[in-house]
Amino acid sequence: YKLMWWYNDYLQNHLWVDMCGLAAAGFALYGEVPDAEIWINRANIIFRRVLDSLGSDGASHEGVPYWSYGTEYLLKYLDLARQLLGQDLFNNSWFKNTIYYRLYLALPKAFWKRGMSCVDFGDSPRRDWYGPSYILRKLAAEYNNSYAQWLAEALEEYSLSNPISGWLNLLWYDPLVPATLPTDLPTMKHFDNLDIVVMRSDWDGNETLLAFKCGPF
């Protein structure tokens, strides 16, 4: 384990993915494999440190595609921890605010097409690698966020959601959360932990968009 270069890099998405896998294996084999409890406890310690390390603004230092990649596995672990450990870890500022990171870094809807739906800060193209429909639906359900519900539906309408884990839509969709256009949101947003500022002329889908990053790597 300690030979992995990311083993104590708490903001590294490879750590999140592999610790989620370790935890899932531990839960599945608990009571059958003696080390399963060790795997579960180790993953739980790591994820608690991850949650303490995430900034409060909900932004990702690696850009939208890695945001979708990492957030999927964070959400999977938080779901497992609540169901199987009785630990509700969703009361976290980063998770409450991260929908706005994906929403504000969305390109104007009139310009959406295959491979073109978001700002390409970080090591990323202009598209999500994972989802994000089921990720957004989970955030909508957990935080009663109707903007997340709208963005999930809009991206699917344009066939821009990657179906790698599309089955999660069945588990994570809450039909009681409405889908609300973001037209009542401010047209400027400052993600103050990573110093990303996003400005748009409006939310009509054909707006002018300017995004500026002047923060840490």
C-alpha cells in the first residue's frame, strides 16, 4: 500500500477511487476474510482525512472531468458508510457547494455538443469523463438542490452524460426534487478557496462566459 505514490495525498482522485474499492471489498467480504475489517477501517480513516482536506467552496483543483471522476467515488463511499457503518458524512461544505462548481463552469447551453460542455481548467478536455447525470442527481437528492436536477436533465437531453455508471441513476434519482433553471442565480461566482471567478452575461443559454483562475495549482 505505501508503495503507491498517492497513499497520503488526500486530494488525489486515485486515492479516492482505490480506497472506495478497498472499502467495498471489505464490506463484501466482512465475516469471511479476516483482513476485511482492517480494509474498512483504513478506508474510513482516509476518507475522513479527505473530507477535512477539501476546500469549502466546492471547487476542484483538477478541472471538471477529474471532478466527475473523483466525486463519483467519494459519493459511492459516503453512501456505503451511511448504509453499512451508520456514519452520515454528507454534512460537508465542499459537497454542499460542489454542484455550483459544475454549474458555473458549464459552457452556455447553445454551444453544447459532443466533447464540448464545460470550461477546460486543469488537466482536462471540455467534457465530463464520468457522468455527470447520476452524480448531479445524487447531489440533488442529498441537498435538495433543484439546479443540480436541472443540469442532470439538460446534459442527458443533449446526450452529453457518459453512461459508465449510468445504473446509479436508478439508485440516486429523487423524483421529489424539482428541476429548476438557474436563471435566478447570480451571474458572477467566486470560488474563493481556489480563486476561480466565473462571469456570464445571463443564463439564457446563449450568454457570454468568462472564467478566470488565479489560485493554487
